[in-house]
Amino acid sequence: MNGRVIPIEPAGGPGKSAAFEYLTTRKDELIGWARKFSIFPYPFVTACCAMEFMAVSSTPYDTDRFGAALPRFSPRQADLLMVVGTVTHKQAPILLKVYEQMCEPKWVMAFGVCATSGGFYQNYAAVPGIDRIVPVDVYIPGCPPRPETVIDGIMQLQDKIARSQHLIVNDRF
Amino acid sequence: MGAEILDRVMTRLAKGEEARVTHGILVLDLAPGAVADAVRALRDDFGFDMFLDVTAVDWPGRDPRFDVVWHFYSTKHKVRVRVKAGVPGADPAAPSLTALYGSAAFMERECHDMYGIRFEGNADLRPILLYEGFVGHPLRKDYPKRKEQPLVPYREEAGP
């Protein structure tokens, strides 16, 4: 469940060689480069941050430049879970179910201060940060975040994806 | 036109101390047992045809501890009226108005969630905003401000 960055198979064993190590690094780079420009977000939109999400998705800021424009409204087709807005305790089981339905590799973005820490909702109703429920890769502060902040968050996530190791890279590939 | 109907309401339903005008709204302070009849009169005889809301106020240390507050609106006369009833903290119960106004059912459920007021006559007081298994009533003054009752167990290590 925590395997959002999937470690490569340990390279020890009979197939280990300097050439394999070198190729693995290069292939990780290649796949990372491809993956970071094909993010398919699932917008888990619960509150007012949705307006900012629409603003950043549409023409003036245009997240399509980062390959992250096309929302998939099924978690099974998405690899980036964007949690946009306050998550209440009553909603937490739904968030967890959506997260568990997503296929690996998957990333989670906490969009706005409520998803990040609960914001000013420190009470009986709100989850104080979605990282209590699901692992989070990138936090975007702000109430709501400026579009520039969101784009910065997407770019940081891209860097993280590009630097990751990818399970499909093994000694047969 | 509005003032005239309020005068008639005041004469008919309340005597002296029980009725006053605050913030431009007529307030009727009634005993819980008198609410149902008074509201029936408001609806049938004075045209207060719209149930706006029901909520409660918690006064810790006061007896009776809770005030249950209803608001009604007359779409004909364009005036509002507020009905209040004090109920004890030990067993807070108020009459349900579902027989008079269908829309009272959900709002009474919310008030029951938040303050634990039992509305006698409302057959369905399941949680509406809270969830099954929630212990206590979060808008009471003695509910700890930051007490959480998570449905999903928290992860061991929070953070990235």
C-alpha cells in the first residue's frame, strides 16, 4: 500500500553486471521522462479549492503543458490522486477506497491547506491532513493555492517521478 | 402589515414576559409542552407556512440547560417568528413538528446529532451529518474541541 515509488528488484544475483547497472539507470531515466509527462489525475474534489482547480486546469495556466490535463473519473484509469479540499472523517473511507482502487504506480497530491493539514478545521469533523489516511507525495499550501503554486507542485512531482526507479525496468528489458 | 399580524400573534399566543421583539423578530418563549399547539396556531391561523430551521443553544450551568429554537416564516405576511423552549440537560426532549411541517424531519435529525435533543414524535433520528458510532454531541459546550473519532485508522507514519 505504501509502494508509490516501487524499488527495482535487487540487482544482486547471477544477472548482475556493470552493463546491466548502466542500462538500468538509463532506462529508468527514459521511463521516468515518459511517465512525468503523462500524468492522469483523478480529481477527488470536495470543497471550494475546486474553483482553483478549474482555474489552473483551464486555458490561462493550462496544466496540459505538463501532460496533466485530462482528468480520469475512474480511479482505475488514473495515476495521480488530487485531493482537492477538506476531507471529513465521514469521507475518509471513500478516499481510502478510491486510493486502493488505483493501479501502481500512483501518486497523491494534497491540494490546498485543508487536504495538507486540515487547515483551520481542527475539530470533530475534519481529518487533520490526508496523510493520516493515504501517503502523500506532494503538498500544495494555500487557501486556496495560487495557480503558480499548483504548477510548482506539479513540477516537483514530475521531478520526483523522473528520479524514481520503475518496476518495469528489469534485466529482461 | 407585518406589525399587525405580530400584534395578533402576541395577544393570542403569549402573555407579557413570554413574548418580545428583539432584532426585529417576534420571540415567543414557551414551555416545551406548549410548543406544538402554539405552532399549530401559527401555521393554521396566522399563515406561518414555512419552517425555516430548528436548532439549539447550550447554556452550561444554566437550568434548563438547552434552548431549542425554531424559526417560522409567513410567505403571505413576509414576517418571521422565533419560538424558544428551554429543555433540561438531564433528558433534553422537545416535541417534534414533523406532523405539521414535513421539512422539520431532517432539521430535527441534525439538531439531534449536534446537541442530543430528543424530538418526541420524530421516528427517524438516525445521524444525518455525523456517522454511526459517533459518541457524544459535538456542538455541546462540554465536547472537547479537538476530539476526533476517525472512521479509518490513522497511518503509522504520517508525512511523505
